Amino acid sequence: MRRREGDGCPVAGALQLVGDKWTMLVVRDLVSGPKRTTELLAALHPISSRTLVGRLRDMEQDALIERHDYGGSPPHVEYTLTARGRRLLPFLDALRLLGQ
């Protein structure tokens, strides 16, 4: 996992993990099952592909998601939530309620 600022404080560490604009939205979209990069790009419009790929890499390093590369032509890559990523679901539900 990546080293984060605020490692001494659990709250700061959690915010470093999920506090950007896109992480919880990626989690929201992966709850329903594996998604390809193009599906995530469409669901998260107007995110740029560069931003999404960077965020996916960070989330993979943080063990929130897994990347599954099926090869082929064109390449087939899917992302799924890990057990650690699924631990964010109660927070996603809380954000959904707050947003309503």
C-alpha cells in the first residue's frame, strides 16, 4: 500500500484513502459487479481517462480494487472491489442518505 500522510491518525489516513472527488464514485459503480475502464468512464462523466486511470492505480495500490487483465485484442481489463473496498459500503450508504 502507498504511504500516506497522517499515518499516525486513523481519520487522516482514511481521508487520504478516500477523500478525493472520484474514489467513492468508483466504489459506487463497482458495487454492482466488475466494470471495464470504458464503463467507468461513461458512468463517471466528465472524468478524463487520465484521471480515472490514475485513480484506479491508486485504489489498486491501496488494495481497494483488483485489476483483472484478460488479454486479447483489444485488451480486456476489468476492475472489482476487494474485501477492503467493500468495507467502504456503509460509508457509501451514509453519503447516499446525506445526499438525499
